[in-house]
Amino acid sequence: MRDFAETTMADTKPMIYFDHNGSAPTHPDAICAMMPFLTSAYGNPSSGHWAADPAKTVIEGARASVAHLIGADASEIVFTSGATEANNMAIKGVCAPGKINGRHIITTAIEHDAVLKPIRALRAQGAKVTVVPVDHHGAVDPQSVQAAITEDTGLISIMMANNEIGTVQPIAEIGMIAKHHGIPFHTDAAQGVGKIPVDVKALDVDLLSLAGHKFGGPNGIGALFIRKGQTLTPLLHGAGHENGRRAGTETVLLASGLGAAANALAVKNQDHVRALRDYFWNTLDQMFGDRVVLNGHPTKRVPNTLNISFPGHIGADILATMPHVAATTGSACHAGCIDMSHVLIAMGKSVDIGLGAIRFSLGSENTKVEIDSVVQALSNTLK
């Protein structure tokens, strides 16, 4: 059986995977860790008998590994089905039913839908929402957050790194502001964990969401960091799993993979990926000059993300000429209409730039040969 990376189209063009922000390949250590739970280790960790003990040990080991990765205590980690559930759990847990009316929430216009939509749902129930702006690099000014705070502010939710453009937000500065005012501070770190160092204590965050499949863990599992002393109304009610914070039998299979991926990240160096990304951009810049535009902060970006635009072209049309390349655009097509990314709109990008956007997100297995191949394909398309 061929490896995914070696699959070819009609055995002519090697498949190139540049969509690690969408989902990263499962780390070999995670695969090895999960194998026993596909065959023989099937005990319920909450059952209290001989088959439960090994499962319980794995769950708690994985919890400790995730905690170590972000500088937390193991008791502060709750397993979820992914970052979407973790975001909903954090946002709705702070702004619980019966406490929504009049509650003020601060967020940004560039958040993932997994944050924007729960906040919109709360607004429909009576919450007040302030959406702070970003600059042309997609960065939030901490003073904008400071200026938005009112006596009713009950939550600040700002992503750590943007999934489209990679810009890293000044989370530590915002965390200091939130802490000074005694306001719970949540960050969606799905695109930060695994790409940049994350320490919840240094960042002064109270709630942090992460997704396993963004850094080599399996799909279907994530985690929410809940700082000691921070209480949430549970999103899921049932038995007392996760110390009563998230009902539902823990999935030992997925937790084992998440823990192994977290351990692998503890020794992972992103310099190689950063060098590849910079090589990619420099090559494009030299070839296309002012016909290509960089979207996102030039330096304060996660090391693997390159979002570019070819003004006067449609990103989806460009990618359609390279079906062997897995990448995404800065626009979405709905019923024949192309919509510009809400992130690029918030950054003040023109329609010409916004519709021509393409996101390439790299991983450690990518090579310069692959980058040269994509650059050549772009040249052939845009010549």
C-alpha cells in the first residue's frame, strides 16, 4: 500500500500536502500509542475493575502530557471532542444560561466560526458583544481591548494565532489587562499549540482551547485548559466524568494518541518549517514581484503559514489548475458566488486581493523540492 504522501495522480504528479492548518498528519508515535486500543485494551476507565485500571492510567498520562505541553497542571485539563467543543464549553460555560442578559463579551472579527458563532448565539439571548478591530496585518491592539472593557464585561475571547494568515496575537499583553480587571480570558489556541511555545501561566489566560489533529494527534479529540478557581457551567450533562466538567466516557484510544503527540511536540523544533516557509515566500517574491502580496504579519506569524494573494486572479481558480496540491483559498464558494474571507475583510484588504488569496500551511515532512514544484506550477498558470 502506498503512503499518502507518495500517492500520485495518474502516476505523473506527486501529491503535495500544504494544508497542515486544516489537519496535520498523525504522528507515528500517536499511531503506535493507539494500536493496543484497537485490539485488546477496551476497558472503560471509569468502571473500577481490572480492565479499567490500564485505561485510567493512559487517560491520566495523556492529561499530564497535554498539561506539560502548555505549562498547566494536569487537573486543569479537560478532554473534549476538539477545539470547537472546547471553545463552546469555555464561552458558554462562563456566560451560563440565566446569566447572559447584560453580560458583555469582547472578541475580534477574525476569530474562527467556532468562537464567533457561540458568541452570536449568546448575543441572540441577550449578551452584549464588542468586536475589536485588527490592523492591516491582522493583529489586535491590546489598547483596543482595554478601551472596550465595561463594568459588565464578563469574558474576553481572542485567538492565539489566526488559522488563515498565521498572525500571532499579543496574548500576554491582553492577559495582563484581563487579569487586572478580573475578567476571564479565553484563547482559541488551536493554531498556536504545536507551532509556537505556549505557557498558560506566562500568558495569563484562564481558558485555552486546543485540537489534537492540528499537531499530530488524531481527529476527534482536543482539550480545554481551565485555570484552577475558574468555574464553568458544563456544556454536557450526564455522569461525573472529567471531575464533573464534561460528561461522557473518555475515549482512551484518542487520548493515548493525543498524549503521544504532545510528548513528541515537547522536543520538536520549528526552525526547519520556518526556513521552508521563508524559502517559499522569497522564491515567490523573486519570481512574481509586485504581482504577489503577502497577507499577515511579516514576522509575527506561526512558522508554517504562508497566505498570499495574486491580485486580479481568483485563488480557487489557481488551485483548480493544480489538483495535486492540497491547499486552501481565502474565499468560499456558495451557490456559485465567491465570498471573500471575513479575516481579509477585517484586515481592510481589497476585493482584488481577497479573492486572489491562497493559504499554504507547511509541515516538517515537506521539502524544497515540493515548494519548487508548486512555484513552477504557479508560474505556468499565471505566466
